[in-house]
Amino acid sequence: FQQSRKRTAGILGGLALLTAGLAFASAGHAASAPPKWLMIPAVFVHTVAVLLWLGALAPLGAAVACGGPDAVFALKRFSNFIPAIIGALFVSGIAIGVVQVHTPSGLLTSNYGRVLLIKLGLVAAMLLLAAVNRYALTRPAIKGDVVAARRLSRSIAAEIILGIAVICVLGLWRFTPPPRVVAANPARFEVQQVSVANEDVSALLSIHPPIAGPVRVEVSEVTAAGKPLVPLGVIVELGKPSYGIGPFARQAKASDRGTYIAGGYLLPLDGFWVVRATILVSDFRSVTLTNVFDVRKATD
């Protein structure tokens, strides 16, 4: 019965790893980057390797803390498999990084590259701890050295904390397109900003991108009487009155960055477009801020 449970757990664990790897390899900037024959397998291997490494740390730490035969078995097994896991992580990570960062300068000149450098710093710290664990603490702990086992348990806990930090840092990539994407279509990431003010209310309006076609408008730095204001609502209108086009009104939605984004506009012409942002200051007062965006023609 015990063997059957272990076999079932192994099968379910393998299926979970396979599902997670396929999920990450089928979506996202990295998986969709050319050449797909390289990137899809690289993302799959990278994901599975990360899950195997981080997923093994908690039960390994628990086993070491409890001691006994289970700790010895877990340490021997982890020590045997971790070099191959880190090797797969290293090779797949290099492939993904080279394609995504595009050029070495992209590490320093792009937000994506800076996030990657932070991630690499945290991973380097994890690798240092892993090396200390493997070459300095594992063998004494297996032989029953209580002090080494205690140090190993603390080191594994630190490794887990660093792993969580890596995952948190990776969340920043949601807001940072890789240099490869920017280089392939730089116009898509251009921004034009105008400052607007009326009465005691002011804001910064940004159009992304300032090119005829689909655009979005972002409202930020909203203030009233010189103090930050959280409006009850924001409505953004775009119009070209000289051609009798618009205005097209959209309700802006609050973003994670504390700004307000109105999307879904499709500008058919270049030239000057009037932008109006109606700020709902309170239930009884709204202020309309008006300015002009200079939109250029789309190019192939």
C-alpha cells in the first residue's frame, strides 16, 4: 500500500510538472519569441528546473530539521540530482536571456535588463548557498553531525527566502517589455505626454503610442490644490473637431501603478487630436482638463 501511494504521488507530481512547463512554454513574451524551436523547449526546461529546485527545498528543509533516516535519504537524493537541475536551469536561462535581451547593452539600458540583473544576483546568492550546502554541510550532516545539520537547515531556509524573492522580482517583468520586442517595433513603445491644468486640478496625460491606429491614454500625477488626488472617476475623450471626428469617450480604469488608463481608441488620421480628461473630484464636482496630442502617420 505504501509503495502504491508513493507511485501515485510520483505520477501526480510528474503530471503537475509537465502541466506547468507546458503552460509557461505556450504563452508569454519568451515562449512566443523567435526562433520558437529554441525558445519553447528552453522555457519548458527552465520552468521545470525552477519548480524542481524550489519545490524540493521545503520538504528537504523539513526532513533535515527532523533528522533521522528520512533526512539522510532526502539529502543523498537531492545532492545527486541538483547538479543536473542547475545545469538545465543555466543552459536554458542563457538561451532565453540571449534572445530576450537582444544586445549586452540591453542589460543596463532597459528595465527588463535591470530586472534580469537583480534576478541573477539573487540566483547567484542561491547558488552560493547551494554550493556551501553540498560541499561543506551535506556530508557531515549525513554522518550525524548535529551542528552541521542545524546550519544546513538554516541555510536551506535562507535559500527558500531567496527563491521567493526571485519569484517576486520576476513579477516586475509584467511591466517591462524585453529589448527584443522594443527593437522589433520601437514605435509601439513611444509615448507622448502633455501637462494639463484647470482651476486647481492638474494631471499628466500620455498617449501610447502617438501614432494613427489603436492607442490608449494614461492619466497620472493627478493633483488638486497641489496635493495628490484620488479621483472618484476619470473619463477620457479623444476627438478631431476640424474633421468632425469624435469625440470618443472612454471610462479610464485604475492601474496597479496608481494611474488611470483608457483604451480601445482607434485613430483613423494623423495630426492634432484634442484630448479631454474629466476628473470627478467629488460627488458634486468634476473638472475637465483639455490639451492636444500631435499624432503622426503609421509607417509599415
